[in-house]
Amino acid sequence: MKRVITYGTFDLFHIGHLNLLERLRAMGDHLTVAVSTDEFNMTKRKVCSMPFEDRARIVAALRCVDAVIPEQSWEQKIDDIKKYKIDIFGMGDDWRGKFDFLKSYCEVVYLPRTEGISTTSLKEKIGETAMNGGFRIADPPQ
């Protein structure tokens, strides 16, 4: 059995997240997803729209995901790879090179992001919509 793992916050789950998870699952027989806890995100100065429990439950509900674990620190990756007998560590290519140190434990792959979508861009659009009385600039009032 070929086992794959990835890590992420998965706030405001979107099609880019789904595309990445489906591509990673296609690389193996089992996909484990480590979802960043709220406490860990605070150390990264990252504020989430949804609590960890909700984000983890959404990810766990996907048919391409076999297991969800909490990501509590940067340092846990080597232990997770050993504990879960991981063959492939995968991340979006915006992280290219950042996890190459894991290559002595498993294969490391960086997959292209889905163009035109990110959690940051979604948050910006939501903010713009709120500032325009609930209308996007492209949506004229009726």
C-alpha cells in the first residue's frame, strides 16, 4: 500500500483544496491529511474563519481522504512520516523546496496550485463584497 500525506489549514475550503487532495490521493492508496490546529495557526499569525474541529470535519468528509490528523507543530512531520508509514509527502508548489529535508524519509512532491483561487483571494472578495453593501462590483444592484 502506498501512503500519502499532506498538511494545511483548509480554511474556507475551495476547489483548489479539493483539486490538490484528489491529485494527492491519485498518487497512492491512502491519503492522510494533517489539518492545522487553531493553536498552531496562532503561532503562524494566521486567523481562521472556522475552528479546527469544523475544518477537520469538512476535510474528513471527502471521499478522497482516508484519515485526518491534527497538525500541531512544524516539527511533527518526520514523526508523522514514520508513525503512519508514509511513502509520499505532497504540498502545493507555493511551498517548493521548503520540505526537501524530508526526502531522506519519503518521496517529496510539489503539485501546481489551481490558478485563480486561494483562501486569501476569497477573503479579499468577501471583504470587498461586505464593503459594497453586499454586492460584488460585478453585481449591479437591482
